[in-house]
Amino acid sequence: MESLEDKIKEIMTDILEIDDEEITDEFGPENAETWDSLNNLKMITALEEEFKITLTMDQIESMVNFSEIKKVISNHTT
């Protein structure tokens, strides 16, 4: 069974077209040229669909790097 972190990484690598080795806790938009507003929206939508959640604007705005994305998703799914 895939961990929460693995599922998030899979979504990010698919949408941003990067290798999962590039993703550290500090990984954010400044680390990937492909992390633009459109791909950010695609990631949010994919995360909501994968984890069957609805994120608030405050939660979305706080998701500035991989660590924060994990935190928001984890808080939503536990």
C-alpha cells in the first residue's frame, strides 16, 4: 500500500514532469519551472480527487512546499 507521502509525490511528479528524487520537504514552486498557476490548480484538483477531500482557500494558500502539502493532506485525512 502506498504511503500518503508516496501518493502526493506521484501526483506532483506526474503533473510537474519531474523525478521524485527532486522532491524534498522544502521543494516548492521556485524549484520547478513547471510549477506554475495552471499546474498548481491541477495538483490541487488531483490531490482532492485522490484523497476524496475538499480544500479551503486558506489550506491551498498554505501549501507552499512539499512539507506543507503533506501536513494539510495529513490533517484532512486523519
